[in-house]
Amino acid sequence: MAEISLELIGRRLDAIQTELRESKFAVDVDRRDAASWRTNLITEVAARLATFELRIDNRLEQIDNRLEQMDKKLARIEDLLQQALKR
């Protein structure tokens, strides 16, 4: 049986340690990228929600204005009907 030298074991351990450092670096880069992507996604979703909220608010205001105009017209029609019935 061939004897494994300590030098060979040392080189192999160094290679494993280098691979582990490279893997850790890659994981750290991926983690930072993921955090950046998450932050960008959150920012984009928040902006779109704010835009959506503004659109809804504007639409509700338009509906309120139309309802107010309709109320005035209905009140005017009721007044005219009451006047017509009094004659």
C-alpha cells in the first residue's frame, strides 16, 4: 500500500480551504444581490401601490362629484314636480 504523505494531505486541505473560501465569497455576493433585488422589488411595489392608490382616490373623487351633481339635479327635479303638483 502506498503511504499518503503529510505534504499531499496538506496540499489537499489547502485546496479544500480555497474552495470553501470561494464558495463563501460567492454566497456572500449572492446574498448581497438578493438583498438588493429585494429592496428594488419592495421599492417598485410600493411605488406602484402609491400610484394605484392615487388613481383610486382620483376616481372616488370623480364619483363623489358626479353623485353631488346628480343630487342637485334630483333636488331640482323634485322641486319642479312639487311646483307642478301645487298648480
